[in-house]
Amino acid sequence: MSRPGNIPTFNREFFESSENFTTIGEGNIGGKAQGLAFIKNLIEVELGHDQSDDFILDIPRLTVIATDVFDMFIERNNLVDLRTSKLQDYQIAHEFLQGQFPVEFVGDLMALISSIHTPLAIRSSSLLEDSLQHPFAGVYNTKMIPNNQPDTTTRFHKLVEAIKLVWASTYFAEAQAYIRNTTADPAEEKMAVIIQEVVGFRHGDRFYPNISGVARSYNYYRFGDNKPEEGIVNLALGLGKTIVDGGVCWSYCPAAPQTSTPFGTIKDLLQNTQLKFWSVNMGKPPEYDPIKEAEYLREDDLSDSEGDQTLALVASTYDAASDRIQPGIQMKGPRILNFAPVLTYESIPLNNWVKKLIHKSREHIGVDVEMEFAITVDPISRRVRLGFLQIRPMLYTDEKINLPQLDDVSAKHLVVSNNVLGNGRIKNVRHIMYVKKDSFDKSKTLHIAKDIADLNEILRNRIIPYILIGFGRWGSNDRWLGIPVVWSQISGAQAIVECTLPEMNIELSQGSHFFHNLTSFQVPYFSVRHHKNDDFVNWELLDQQTSILETDNMRLIQLDHPVSVLVDGRSGKGIIIYE
């Protein structure tokens, strides 16, 4: 990843400068910053003329600490050996926090922080991140700081702590496990850091955008008559952490923004609407915990946003008398975040701009893309701002897979699904790790995640691939929605199956970071709905096998013969056959 030659050096008057994209240091700026530079140029050259006084599209103001500063920090503080150490993440983070920041660049950071009193996002931008070959997503840390302390010295120290945490995440177990799954040399990975204004407005003790979104130009999870190439958009109130961590959000197709997500009943919709939102904590400082990524974030109930007057743009109301959903919040009743004011009544031109960005980005990059953005509405002027936060390539194989008839289930059919992420075939897998159905308890998902991590480590060390089967959303940050594993805890899985149960009947997973990593490694992801007759897991066959390892929650089995995984990305259907 090279450094674009037209990016100016950091100006110590951060917000007063005419340049909104600068660098500190002389090294590379990393993949994430490179993507933002691409979008900045795209906006200026091709999309700028479409803006108006009422709507602005931009890249939030940022500066990038280049990789040479990272190299100086590592070398001068003798931290290079930590990459191959057996230390836990928190121990590595502690070592980084004790290190001395390169003195040559202290003045730049002090000048930056002296002129800013609004929240900042300190984000990773490594050399490997968002590359075309293995686009990382959510592997490294991002830390948001409120930056509202009255004295400059405190704000400076909080900024430096956040930078060191992002640097330290380069050596964390999650990142190292991810790199091992690629052809990259871990020793060659270097970290640039983006310091960027947080898009949003302050509402009392909370700072957040009206809408956060993730848009993909290709959708592996189709619904209705939408085509995969028409893409998918996920929207949430507040910070985008709700989306990228696999929380409850609203999904729609840009080609048909008024088409509802396919919930069976209004009751299902009420049970699957966003109920909480994330913001930067601008109030009483939390307990000091510099190695906690969400140290300065807070999660509040939807009712708090109504008091902030940010709900009207995104919500509808359930009218029990008519048993109907009414757009807006004019009447009393349960709120549903279906973004109808924006998508149905076009109170702001969100979808038109999303389609433009998807089309132009796909056209110029040459592959399908995933992008993150945030939208604010000025409480006084009502001016709308779409802040573009990130873009990365999506990868998938276009091999044509012909499936056998799925309506003729036989004893050899281990898993059948009509909603599968991915495309292609996998052979010669004999090990299956699965959550016990009869004893599954969603209050124990944290324990299940630990069991899986332990078994995954054993299989990874023995270079044994396996198939993973469980309940709810894999990778969700909400343990009540599924099993909250991170990528390193399931990195040996060759195919993953999520199943619903009557007591855990949630919509399909759409967590951005988790699923972007699945697609970049081309790991098929099966969704099996318990109430659909044409979805199927052969639990009887699984339970008949002798366990190799077993816990209260999990079983690991080895089949006498290998299974074949077949996924047809054109139809979104897949099958796992016991040969």
C-alpha cells in the first residue's frame, strides 16, 4: 500500500485548515486511509456538483499518523518481540501504554488536541487492512474519545492512550489469527492510525449521528424478489457499532427501499426492532480503563432518543387499535425503527446518495464494495450531512455450483438451507463441532463461546478443519441474540451454520465486520429456520456419532466419511452432504 503523493502534511490548525485530509509522518497511510482518499477524490471529481445547500456529502476531517511513527514507537520501546509472545491482549496493551510516544510528533498532537473539543475517532489503518487480497474488517481496534475535558493536557493523554491501543491491537490474538489465515507475513504488518472527527451532534450527555449505515453492492442474503447484485443496506440509530457488532438494525435493498424486511408478523417485527443505541459518553467520566475499546461509549434505551428529538426521522409507531404500523411518532405506542420517514417518504435523499456511492465506487474499484457512513441533521438549520467513513472490497467466487434437488431430503443430507452466504464447494471435512440442541440455554452463550474457542484452538494446532453448527447469530455482540464469538475463536471453521429455535427466532445475521471476514476467507454461512420445512439439520445423525471431545454445551465429532459443502450463490441455497 503506497502513500498518495497529493495528501498534504498535517496543519496544526486542524479545523481552521482548508485541508480536511492530512498526514503526520512520512510512511504509508494504510488500507483504510487509502480507501478514504479514493472516496475523497471521487466526491470532488464526480459527485460534488450534485450537492446542495440542504445536503452535503463529505469525508469527516482527519489526519493520518503514518506507519513510520509506528515503527519508531515499536523500535524505541523494544516491543517487537511482543508479536510472538504468549501474553494476553490486556498484557500487550499494558506494555504499549507504558511506551514513550515518539517525541518528534508530540507537538503535532498537542496542537491538534488544543484546537478541538469535540469527540474524535481513533481508527486503525494497517497495511493489510481493506486490501483487495484479504480485506480485514473489525480485526483491529477503534476507540472513540469524548475529548471534552477542560484541560489540554488531559485531552492529549487520552488521545495518545487511544493511539497506543490501536497500535497494540496489531499484536492482539484476533489480528494474529486473522493474518495466519492469509498468505501475508505477520512481521510485515504495520499500523497507521486515523484521527477523525466523529460525525454527530451533542444531545445532553450523548454525542451521536441520526443514522449510521453499512451498504454492500452485493447481497448474499436476499429477500423478496431482490437480486444479489442490487445490494443491501443496514441502518441504525446512533453510532454504527450497533451494525458492525451484529446488533439489531434495519435492512433494505437500495433498488426497493420501501419493501419491508420479511418478518412474518407485526409481533415478529416488534420483537426484532432496534431497542438500544450507542453514543459517545459526554457526561460523567467512566471508570478508568484505557485498554477497553468502548471505554467512552454508552448504550441507552430508545426512549432516550425520543427525548433527544432524534427519533422522528427514523421511527414508526404501532397502532394497537388498527393493528397497523403508522410512519412517524405522532401517536403514542411502541416505536419501530423501520426508517420509513427516510425510505418511504424521502424526508432526506439518503437512498439516492447511497445508490450513487455504490455505483461509482463499484465502477472505479472494479469489484463489489462495502461502505460505512453516518448521517446527521443539524437541529437548527436542518442541513443534512452524509459523512463517508470507510470503503473496502468484497470478495466472492463466481464458480457455478449445481445442487441436487433439495426437496428430496435423505439420510445423507446433514444440512439443507435456502438462505446461504457464499458460493462454491468444500470437500474432505470430517469433523463437526456443534451446540447441543436439547440442552441449549441462551443465558449460557458466553460459556458456549469459551468452549468453542478452546476446541477451535485444539483443532487449529492440529490443522484439522471443521464445520460449526449453533443457534442464533454467530459473532453477535449481544449474547442474547446468539453466540458472541470473535473471528479468532472460530478461525478453523470451513463452514458455519446458524439455526433458530422458537425461543431464539431472530432475523438473519448481518453484522458487517464478522461477515465481511467470512466472505474474504470464503467461508459459507448457512441459516436454518426452525419453522421452514425446506430448511434442515440432521440432528439425529449428529447425535448418533461418538464424541471426540464434549462439554456441557458442545460436542466435537469425527465422521467415518467426509462431508461435501455445496453452495449456489445464484440461488442462495446450499447443502452439506455426508458422503
